Amino acid sequence: MTSSGIVDVQRRFSIRLALLSAGSILLGVLAWVIGKAATGVVVNVTATHFVIWGLIDIAFAALGIWVTRRGAPTKSPEELLKAKEGLARSLEFNQKLNWLWVGSGVALLGLGAWLLSQGREAGPGTLGHGVGVTIQGGLLFVFDRVFLPAVKKSIT
């Protein structure tokens, strides 16, 4: 694949991340509205995660789109291969982080459920953090799992 090919892959996935992020923010805002009406702590905390993670992800997506708008840099085949391999290594590292996010979310879900069973006040909030982290970490896990093969394919 040429340098313009990897730029196309980066642009396509940056746009997909932007759309996923916008959806996350929209769902978070809608959940806030619903949660405020129902005064649900779990819903409000989960909604906060959707909005915050959506804003962070949309910043990464905007940066990716901005970088790819400059077009394909003129690089030697060796430099291009090194850049592609660096991107693949970065995505592989992100996969490890995504396991951490999902694992943390599951742990928070368990802790929140236990706190609720004990009648503790922190239970609903902890449960909401668990839901938010698990869902958002899971979405990033799936997103990176789809993006990585496209990048690796561009290396060959």
C-alpha cells in the first residue's frame, strides 16, 4: 500500500471514531435528561462517562482527520514501513489498555453491586461508573480490533 493508502485508512477510521464519539455524547446527554427526570444516580453517572469519553475520543478523531487532510507525506519506502509499523504497535498497546478499561469497569460493576447489597450510599454511583467504563472501554476495544487489521494489511 502506498503512503496515500495508509492516509486513507487513518482518515476513514478517524471519521468512524468521530461518529462513534458524537453518538456517545448524544446518548450521554439524552441519558442525563432522562436521568434527571427519573433522579437516577446510576443513569446520571453512566451518562457522564458517555459524555467525557465521547469528548476525549472526538478530540483524537479531530486530530486524526486534521493530520490526514494534509495528504500523504513523501517518504521513502523504509520510512513509510517504519511509520506503519509504529501505528500498528500503538494500536496493539491500545488493546492492552482497552482490556484494562473493560476489567476496571467489570470490577466497578461488582463493587457497586456489592455496595448496593450492603445498603451503602455509594452503591448506585459506583455501579454507574462500572456501567460507563465497561461500555466505553468495550466500544474502544472493538473499534481498535477492527482498525488494527486494516493497518497491518497496509503494511504488507
